[in-house]
Amino acid sequence: MDIVEDVFGLRFIKVKQSNVFLGTDKGGWVYANERPRHRVELPSYLILEKPISKSQFAAIMGEEDSSDEPKDMITHEDIALLCSKLSSHFEGEVRRPSQSEWECAKDSLILPCGWTELLADEATGNHRGAPLDGRPRIGEVIGPLSGHRVSQAAHPTREGVYARVATPGDRPLPMVGFRLVVSPKREGDAKIVPDNANLMANIRSELFWTTVLGIIPSFTIPILRGFESYAIDGWANLLFGGLCAGFVTGAFWRPRRKTWILNSDGEVSYLTD
């Protein structure tokens, strides 16, 4: 792990060019907000080892504060102003980390127990439309939730255990802080995860698996137990029961979905077995 000491006592970790997977390829509908799984290609970048402290924030902003505790009670505007003051010291873009940048470096990062860290990405409903080059995902959410950001919340007592949550950044909150990255500026439009699912393929898959895992067993079980007549007379109940069983299985299991990547030609594609 390479450490870079810079202005105002900021301690950056240098992350080499790499890639990281975000999301899941599990097919159950309870995992819908974590799909699609995709691989993000990241250039080399710098990321702060710890969240910005109160003393560092004060020094950058020309204020007085000697506390080494993380800076909280901040808003998007406060962070943007601080980044603008630091931008002249670096060649890259100074901002909060994106989800992929944070995930790639998380084993080397420090976030105190009980604290929440604001990232750069807006809190979208899933990963469809996510950029594949590691840039933040912003400018997509309209309305009251536009001020929310994806965040990492540290477990209250267990170090190194985090949960991804959505946190408002348009109003100051206690024990909600931030860290910075210095990342190369991206030019042009981003290559993104396809933002539309194949609806007809999903419908066909759901009909097939509901039939195989729900409806067929619902009719087969009474026949195997010697209640052939009920399979005819009670078909409506059996059909309804099969649909319910299919729905329940669909909550937790369906075939794995595609994992989206950038191929060797830089085009959006997906992993094949």
C-alpha cells in the first residue's frame, strides 16, 4: 500500500489501475435493487485513508479547530467548496469517492465505528445505467431524493463491517462525514450498464419457472398421493397454490443474470461462461 502525504496533512492511499465488481447476479426479485452485476474499470487514483477531520477541514477553509475527530454536520455545498479550494493543488478531479472507488480500496480504509460516510453517487434504485469507468453517478434523480447519496455506514461496535445506505447530504447530520479522492478527469460520455431489462425474456423465464417449480408440483403431489379426482375437481385451488409457490420461489431464486463489462474493444458486453 503506497501512502502519499500531501497538503494540510492529508494522507492519501494510492490505488493502482484495477477493476472491481459491483452488484449481484442473483436472480431472485429480493435482489432487484442490487442488479445488474457489473465490472468497473478504474484508473489509478488517490483516496484518503480516513474521513476529513475537523482540524483538516478548518485548515483548508481558513478556520480554527484542533480536533482530530471526523468532520460532521456538513452539506453538499460545504464539500463542494472545500473541493474547489483543494483543486488547485492536484491535477486530477477532487471529490468524494464513487461506489466503485470506495469498494476497490475498502480493505485499506478507516471509518470509525458508528459513523456514516457520504459518497458521490446519487441513491438510485438499482445499478441500471451505472457508468463502467468509475465516475460518480449524479444528475439522474429528480425531486426530494435528489439530495440523498449512497453512503457507507460503519457497524456501531465491529470494525471493518459496513452497510451501504442512502443518506441525505443536503442538510447537516451528526456523525456523517466524508473523505476525498483525487481521480483522473473523465472525458466524453460514459459507457454504461444497459438501462433497460429484456422484459419479454424476463416474462418468459418467470412463466417457465413458475410452472416448473409451482404449478406442476401443485398438481403432481395429490396425484402421487392417490387423489387424482382432486387434481380435476380442485384445479382452481391447485393452480392458485402453484402460482403462490412460484411467486415465493421467485423471491429468493431464479437463474443468475448477466454481468456487464467493457470488452477488449472498450464496448459494453457481458461475461459468458
